[in-house]
Amino acid sequence: MDLRIFTEPQQGADYDTLLRVARATEELGFDAFFRSDHYLSMGSADGLPGPTDAWITLAGLARETKRIRLGTLMTAGTFRLPGVLAIQVAQVDRMSGGRVELGLGAGWFEEEHKAYGIPFPKEKFGRLEEQLAIVTGLWETEIGKTFSYEGEFYRLSDSPALPKPAQDRIPVLIGGHGASRTPRLAARYADEFNIPFASIADSERQFGRVRAAAEEAGRAPDDLVYSNALVVCVGKDDAEVARRAAAIGRDVDELKANGLAGSPAEVVDKLGRYAAIGSSRVYLQVLDLDDLDHLELISARVQSQLG
């Protein structure tokens, strides 16, 4: 099972903090560094010193790391026009030497749109479907040919469809809990299906829907990677687990029920149960970005046991 580090910088992290975490991610043998795409903090966090843009951050990290994959869970479709997004992601992919992955979602947090003057359309899912068609269509268009698209929400005419990514195909991640439209969209466009903050039972049910949608679309279900995103809180003993839970304002029992929390052995056991229902990759939501000892412990005592 791949373990990836997943950060939520809108809660309060500058670029230097993210760089330290990304470098630790690389040095400690994790597979990838991912970040959310939000401009406003949530809950009681003050968000200081203020938001960082996801793709500007990843562009910087692309030049300051060498091995790890880089991406978003999830880029908000409401933040960027699809043609512009295709250019941004392709450029960062080239800057990284072909290590970028695009998680793309519809966008959901209305308050951040109000805070920064970003339109928040009523119909978001239809827009997301068109965005996926455009972004992937632009990348797939042969050099020397043009790309046009006529949709309900977006229209492109004779685009040169440049630049091209470094990778032949940038992996596209689609995720969520939707029972019908989301699996169909994943079956059509996704290389990976991710379900965030879901139980083993709910994950198994959703993975089954995606597999069924893939078969219906004439695609082998195993063509997709199936993954989870889960909050992580690991400690060498109960006291360390409690300290780390308190630092992120969470209850230990709640974390154990809804995430990956407890001793390394407990977390390895729970990861095994996710693996048993088809999850081959887990994004560890790390909420205390100053606690690099936490990452060292996970690398040494959890990741080392996964094989």
C-alpha cells in the first residue's frame, strides 16, 4: 500500500512550512505530497498567515523536490477556467519532470467563494464534467492539431492545446460519496478513485459502485486505483497519541473511529482492513504541520510494515 502525505494549508501554513513537510515526505520514503485547494480556513483555525494557492505551491515544490509525486485533493473546479487549469497543470508537470497528478472536484465551500469574490454557480457537477472533458481533451490533442469544444458552460474554438505535460498522461483523480453521477464520471475520466474520510464499510460500498460503473462503461474495473483519505494521529504510547490529538483539537476515540489513530500496530491493522476491501493507496491527512517527528514515526513504524 502506498502512503501519501496530505496537507490542509488553509488552516494555517505558509510556503516554507509546506516545503519542510514536502522535503520530509521525500526523505522519509513516502510516495507523494498532496494538498487541498482552499482559500479560507475552517472551524476554529485562524488561518494565519493566510491562504496559499495550490498550483503556485506545487510549482515551487516541483523545483525543490526530486522524487515524490505532487498533486491536489481536490482542485476546486469553481476556482479556474478549464483551459487555464490545463495550462497550469501541464506547466507544473514539466517543472517537476513528470510527477504531477490532478485531483479535480466540483468545489463546495461557498463561504470561501464569498470571501474572495469567486462566483459560486448553482450547477457545479455539470461544469465539472465539462471541465474534465476539456482538460483531458487539451492534453490528448496531437501537436499540430487543434481542440474545440461546445458545451453548456464552456466553449473552446481552435485551441492549439498547448503546452503538453511531460507525462504521456497526467493521472486524474476523481472522488466523493455520490452514489450514481460520481462513479459514472470516475469510470469515464479517472485513473484513480478516492473516497475521503469514509469508513471501511462505506468505502467498500463506493468502490463497488465505481467498479460497476467501469464495467458498464466497457472498462476493466482494475484499470483504476482505489484510494482513501484519512486523518492520521499516531503515537508510540497512549500519552503521545493523546498529545497529538489535543494539538489538532480532536478526541482520541473519535480519531480511532473515523481515522487512523493509536499505536503503530493499531494503524497498521486498520490499514490492512482498508487494503482488504481494495484500497491500495491512503492519503494521510496530517493536520499539525510542525510535528515532523510524527512523520518520522509513521515512516519508521507504520510504512515499514506495509510491504
